[in-house]
Amino acid sequence: MPANETLSASVYVTAPAGSAAAERERTDMTIWIEDQGTDAQPGTDRVRKDTIFNGKDG
């Protein structure tokens, strides 16, 4: 991405049927986003967002 621009993206989290996350009402999770930079310029940012995954009963 060019400097001073943003990118919007969606992340979809799934769990296999019968797995612990799928069977629980909710599972706490953290999503990390990292700027990995380029060959010429290393990345400098890493951020996280705490969220939940709603399972079978959620």
C-alpha cells in the first residue's frame, strides 16, 4: 500500500464441527495484525484486537 492509505479487510474465523471452539458458547481470542514491511523497508507496526468466537450456543 502507498503511504498514508488504508486497507479494509474482513477476517472470518471458523471452527471444525465437533471441535472445542465450535461446541463452546464462546471462545476468547486475540487477532494480531502485523506490518511486515518490504525488502527495502522493514515493518514497524503490530496491533491486536481481543474478541470472541461464538460457538454452537452463541
